[in-house]
Amino acid sequence: MNKLEKAAILSILGNAFISALKFSAGTMFGSIALVADAMHSFTDIISSIAVFLGIRFSSVKSGKFPYGLYKLENLASLFISFAIFYAGFEIASNSLSKIADPEQIISMFPIGIALFSAVFVFVLAKYKGKIGREEHSPSMLSDARHSMVDVLSSLGVLAGVSLNFIGLAIFDPLAGLLVSLLVFAAGARILRDSAKVLLDASLDYKTMKKIEDLVKKQKTVKVKELIARNSGRYVFVDLKLETGVVSLKAADKIRQECETAVKKAVPKIDRIMIDVEYKKKPFTIFAVPLKKKKKESGIATEFGIAAFFGIIKVDNKTSEIISSKIIKNPHAKAERKRGILTAELLVKKEVNVLLSKKEMHKGGAFYALQDNFIEVKHTKSKTFSAIIKGLSEQKWK
């Protein structure tokens, strides 16, 4: 049994106890306010049972319900809103009847019961609110709000019973009417929130903006479409992104990074679907670090201090070499950040693949290449001419 289920059962038992206590005291001492408040607490028992059933069955998935029964929690919240409206009507009705025929209470015991009830329900409401926030459960949070309304109701009853005891009976029904208005307002708020989820309304603006901002932090990414909704205490997100990257591997990397960032920032995501649209270029540009400016040059061992780079453009459809040339690396003798500056040079040349003689050290240059989606691959070829021959024969490795 999880924390939500335990809290729901505790709420059922607590409300049953406080309802019986208020009903007994109200009947014994002739307090219509306490009897009405006991009826109010009885509706809480029904509400808590609905919450328990919603929590117990909301996460069940099957072939007919592949997305789970999460919305049972919102149905439970919807039911709670109707229970709250009923409680408000009962409080208003009883208050009006007391205005017409007030009856003075001659014992302080009902005052003690009303005070104890207010404190008891307040502690219970705080507990359910804490569990509801921790578990992101809309039905538990709704039940906590309902209990907090009960606190106001109990305080209103306490005021009415106390004033009645000292001879000011008219204040009892007036306090009851005020509480009934608060009850109706809370019911309307819960009804609105439940209906929004059941009708698949979008997440709140703040959360949607947070998701969009997180995604925009990724380089070369544009958000084309963002759809997100609640289902019970869980969230479903659909994202369509547009990016300037040119390979499936780079697009997958963007997808994974966005998914990780969003899941970390937005709790209780059940499913996130990200579609990344990327541009497929008709050619691939290879770069090879060289020791000398000639085709027979050997492959340079260190990327950052390579004096030259061989640049080869290959047609992706025919695998034919479109062009090959050698360019000078102006950053080979730079005092600082040679690797990063060299990586930026390759980015300007629109390089897609860097062929390296040995594995690159994972420093600034490596991450600069990675961030710009330049793939680093190992080559066993010893000269630039051998790589050109290998590419033409599709044996560049």
C-alpha cells in the first residue's frame, strides 16, 4: 500500500470518527449546527472513499486502456466537487432554519467538540495536502482542500455555538451562511480543475513555458508544436522540433537531451513523445588532419596542432567524391585554445565527419565538435591519398 492509499484510508477513518462525535454531541445537546456539521463530515467519508478508489485503480493499464486509468482520479475529484456543493447547500439550509427558530445552548460541551473538530480536521487537511503535493495527486489535493473548507465550517460552527451559548443566537446562522459561501467557492474551483483535465485542456502556462524554454536551450532547435496535458497526477507531453542538424544520430542526440531535461524539470511525466525534423543534406564533408600540404601527406596524430586539413566532399546518393582540397589550419600554433579554434574552423567549413588517427581526448575541442554534431571516426589509413581512395571505394576505414 502506497502513501496515497494510506492517507486516503486515514482520511476515511478520521472523518468517520469526527462525524460520529459531532452527531452524538449535537443530538445530545440540541445543537443544530453540530448535527449539520456532522452531515458535512459524512460527505467527507464518501469523498475519501472515492479518492481511495481513484488512487487504487488509476494506474491500471490494459489492452483497452494503454494510457492507464489515470483520469479516475479526476473523476473522483469531480465527484468531490458535487459533494462539496451538497455540503454547502446543507449548511445554508440549516443556517436559514436556525434564523427562523433559534434555540439557545446551555452547555459548553458542544463548544469543546466544535473546537476539537476544527483542530482535528486542520491537522488531517495539512497531512493530506503534504502527501498530495509529494505524489502530485489531484484527487488527494482536492480532498485536502475539501478538508480545509471543513476547518472553516467547524470554525463557523464554533463561533455560532459559542455566541449562541452567551445569548447571541442570531450569529450562529449568520456564520453558517458565510461558511456555505466558502464551501460553494471551493467546490467550484475543484469542479473547474477536474473538468479541464477530463476535457484534455492544456497544462498551465507556467509549466508549458518551462518546457519550451528548456527545449530552446538546445542548439539549432526550434519548437514547432508543444502539446501537454494532465491525466490524473501524471503528465503527457508531445513535442515537434525543427533542427538544422543533418544526421539521424545528431537528431537522436537532441531528442535524448530534450527528454532528459524535461523529465528532470517536470515531475510525474508518464510519457513524452519528441519528433525531431532534421535536414538531410545531399552530401557529406569529411575532414582529415594532415602533416603537410600534399595528397601524400601522412595523417597528423594531434587534432589541434595539425598544420593542414584535407577536406573531401562525397555525394550521399552515389557515394562519389565531388571534390577534395587541402586547407591551412591558421590556429595550429595558437598559444591558447588551439583545439577549440580548430573545431570552429571545421564548423565554418560545414564538416560532418572528422577522420582521426587515434581517439580524441575528451576536452574542449572534442565537446566543441560534439556540440556542433561533427562525428569523430577512427581511420586506419596512413595518408590522405589512401583515405581518398578508400572513400571512392567506400572503404575509408
